Amino acid sequence: MDLPINYLAPDFAVAPQLSPEQIRALAASGFRSFVKPPRARAGPQPPEEALAAAAADSNAQYERLPVDPAHITVEDVARFAAVIERMPRPTVAFCRSGSRSSILYRAVLDGVHRR
């Protein structure tokens, strides 16, 4: 199975939209948390319940954190920081292309939410 992840840190990766099967495979490879910052009006994607169930069935945590990619706010960055801080690592954040997850993570590293 192709697992399209991009490591931004040794314990944090981003990916485009994952399927339940990919979540199970990533959990089997050692990932312990999954964060999905979908846009408010997302296109076709696996049902949210199936993604959460795949993580739960794999003894991993799952969190949905809606973010509008056209208007990422300091509050979005702060919420993302809080979520990834409390979730066990290694973590994968995923969205349609992986870009929104990357932007949020880099904003957290830059301390945008602390200024």
C-alpha cells in the first residue's frame, strides 16, 4: 500500500487525504495520532466516522479540526498547536493535498500563535 507521507520532523508527518486502510497501515507502522484539518466544505472524501473508527481500531487517536484554507487564522494555529501538543507522537496530519497541514505545522514552529 502506498503511504504518501512527508516528514516535517522525526515525529510529525503530513499527508494528502488518507483512507481508513491507510490510517490502519500507518498505525501499524507506529503512528499513534492522526489530525485532520479539513476545510469547512470539503469535497468527496471517506466518511469521518470511518476515519475515526480506523484510528480507534488501531489504538491510535484521531482529531478533526476544521480549518478554512483561504482564511487560516492565529486561532486556527493555536488550536492546531494545542491538539498536536496533547496527542501522542508520532503524528500524521492530513488534508486534501497535505498543504494546509504543512502550513499549520510550520506556523506552530514559527510561534505565530504566541506573538
